[in-house]
Amino acid sequence: MEQLFDTFSETETDASWHGGCLALAELCRRGLLLPERLDKYVPVLEKALLYDVMRGNHSVGTHVRDSACYVVWSFARAYSPEIMKPHIQTLSTKLINLSLFDREVNCRRAASATF
């Protein structure tokens, strides 16, 4: 699990963040991520929901934000509301902002569907 957490480092590329989000979502969806680990991964997930890095004249991060929505979706289906309660406020705020203001339509759709 520590190797997965390392993929969310500030020095890693957008591809690492994307892969880390997908791996985290699949672990969670299959019930392999213990609820005690949520406190460690939710702050990283909040960063992934806002991920946007400038590369020259354009930015990358659409796929990271989209996969972060998948992580939140899998969290909501894998854990009971009591377990998710401490994280609901921050994640729902990020999802609403993403669904309303993201410049990419697929990210807005993913955030809306997740919410």
C-alpha cells in the first residue's frame, strides 16, 4: 500500500496520478482497502480532484480528475455512510465545484454522476 501512496507525490507525472487513482478505486471497489486508510487517502484524493498542471501552452490533468471521480464513486459504494461521514463535506464540495466549473465536459459528467 505504501507504493500506491507514493504514486501521489508532487514529483510524479500525471500518468502516475491517473494510475494511482485507478488502482485505488479498484482496491476499494473490491473491498481490499481498509476503512482505516481513508484518512490517509482522502487528502490525496482532494488534490487529485483539482489536479491541473501546465505543460507549455496547455494543461494536463483531465484524466486524473476523471479517475479521481471514479475513486469517490467506489468509496461511496464500498463503505457505509458512517465510515464516510467525516469525509462527506469535503468530497461533496469538491465534486459540486468540479461538476459546475470544470472546463472539460467529461470531468463535469463524471463528477455529476459520482455525486
